[in-house]
Amino acid sequence: MSQNSVAIPAPTATPARMREADAAQYVGVARDTLRVWRSKSRRAGHLIGPRWIEVRGGGSRARIIWYAVADLDSYVLAGVVTLEPPRKRGRPRKTGGAA
């Protein structure tokens, strides 16, 4: 490389899975939020937050938590809001016509 050239980093592909801290940043929540969602999911018996992968290890590492990027994307896209035209409120009014 010459003195004036700038090294351009190679593009990095999004990994297929992420550790907890990276997943939290990817979704835009705190790491503790993911932990609370997992805890509430276990107690409620249904999923709260994105799906996760739990790998049980030995020794001091009791478990490793991974999140699949596809699951994170699905979770975020499930929250997309679409607006519908406002509904009329109140009772329908009688229209014209003599009886």
C-alpha cells in the first residue's frame, strides 16, 4: 500500500446468530430487557420477546444464549404498525325520508 492509500474494510455479512449483548443492540433494547423477557416467557408458558437458543455448557459456563438473526428480524417486523382509516363513532344517524 502506498502512503496515501486508505485501507477499506471488507464488508461484513450479518451473522446467522448473535450473543445476547449483540442481539440486544440489534433489536434496540437493553441486555437486561432480553433477560426479563426470557424469564417471563418461562413463567408464562408462552413466548415474550424473540425466540432464543440456549446451549447448556459444563463447568463455570452453565449456559450460552444465542439469538438467530432471522428470529430477531421476525420479532421486530411483527411489531410493524399499519394505520387504518378512523372508524365513525356513535350511533348511526337516520337519513332523510319521511315515513
